[in-house]
Amino acid sequence: MVRSGFAIAVVSSLLVIACELIALGQQAVPPLGSSSRTTNPPSSRAAAGSAPCAPILQLSSPDWIAKYTAEHTTSPDDTIAAINAYAQCYQARTNRLAASLEKSGKGPPKGASAKFRDFQAALENFSAKALAARKPPADPLTTAYTSLYALGFRYEFLESYEPKAERNRALAQQESEEYAKAKNRLGELFGLLPMDQFHEVHSAFSQILTASEINDVTKLEVYRYAIFILARPGEKPFSPPPF
């Protein structure tokens, strides 16, 4: 009887998690992070296992995913559940930062916000085209990772308006060297695409760099992001995950 009750409780808990993840996939984790305000902001608790967000965000995304899958399974479904949980917490933290900056009156001015929205739109357009063009086509796991990593751009944009932030810094020497390598590597990946897709994806990427006045630090992050999407399975990662 005790085991039966425990099994029912586990099943009920999993159903709750599944419902939360379905809802999250429908609204909370767009590819680029939502900058729009909502009357119901993302929950401060993660979808996967209803774990509090604070300890999740103390870990890097790979460490959290490894922790979650070690406690569950390494199946794509459980990995995506862990990714979505991290994404929901990351999004909630970004929204809190946006609200704090707005309240203090120190957030980005309207012009900067408009330019960043152009940047986000261009990034989203590239992401969709690159995910469709990569070989093999993106699976749900790759798409989930892409959506998660894209959230970092909005957070860093807002973070640059915090009082002690160093905005528009120059690339360090090591970053400059990586930037040159990133340009070459992305060019190689573009060259592996069929000609029609090459032009479409390359044009979409160029629009990211011209859509807004982004600095070289952000451009390097855009290159890393694009390489992650287009990299072939089994390749050594060009750079570690952004967070």
C-alpha cells in the first residue's frame, strides 16, 4: 500500500512537471528571450522538479544539466527538461534585472532598446535559417540548447546598464585572436552549406552585425553562437557554453 501510494505520488509529480514544461515551451522560452512585459512573469521556480532557481543559477548550464540528468536519465527528454528549467530561471532573472533598472530609471534609453530589438529580430531570423540549414537538420535537443544560449544576449544588454558595468570595452588580446579564428571557422561552416542555403544563411548572419551598433565583444559572442548552431555533430566545441 505504501509503495502504491508512493508510485501514484511520483506519477502525479511527473504529470505536473510535464504540464509545466509544455506551458514553458509555448510561452516562456522564445529563441531570443522575450523583452516584452507580461502580467504573469515567469515563475521563480524551475519547471524540472520544481527546484528553486537560486541554486540552479549558481551552477553553469552544463553543470545543472549534468546534475539533473544524473538524478533522472540522460535521455533527450530529461535533458530538454533540464535545459528548459535553466532557461526559465535565466529568463526570470533577466526580467527581474529589467524591472530593477526601469524602477531606478537607469535602464537603457528608448533608442538603445529599439536598436537591441532590431538585433534580436535579426538574431532570431538567422537562428531559424541556420537550424534548418545545418547538416543533419537540428533535432529538438540542439534547438533547446540554441534557445537557451540566445537568452544571454538580452541579459548582457541589460547588465551593461548597471552602475558599475564596463560598457563597450575593447577585446582583450586573447579575445582578438579568438575573434579572428571564429571568423575563419564560421566561414568554413558557411562553405559546407549548399549554395542556395549559403546565400540565405550568410545574408541573415550579416544582418545581425549591421542591425544594431554592437561592439566587438558582442560580435565575438554572436560568432560563437553561430558556430555552435552550424557545427557538425561530433566536432570539438569551438568555445565553451556562454553560461
